[in-house]
Amino acid sequence: MGTSIKEKNEIKDKEINIKKLLGLRIKELRTKKGFTQEILAEKIGIGVRNLSKIECGNNFVTAEKLAKIIVALDVEPVDLFNF
């Protein structure tokens, strides 16, 4: 059986919330570290605009970029998802 429209919408809402929560957490850890968006973007190899979209919850990070963020911010993976 297929997924209902209601279930699809609930899944989409959860995806949006996770993107926003993760973006806010990245921003929080970045500012706590004293990094500007320019500094973190350079360290992980993306543009400032892309990082801004990630922090606002409009874009999601790839696993590769997530790993680079963890290294750049010197945090444990669990720290990013502690929201």
C-alpha cells in the first residue's frame, strides 16, 4: 500500500524541522567558536551563501560537508544533533 497524502505531509514537516534545527545548531556552534560565516564556509569548502541557506534551514548538508563541519567546529557528531 502507498503512503497517504497526510503521511507524506507529516514526513515533509519533519524534514523541514530537522533542517531548521540542524541549521540553528550549526549557527550556534559556529558563533560559540567565534567563527564568522566566511570563516566556516572557507574551512568546509562552500560559499557563504550556501552556508547561510544551511543555517536558515533552506538547504541540507551532505554527509561529506557534515563531516567537515564537525572537524571545523571541533565537536562530536552528537553535538550537532543535540537540539
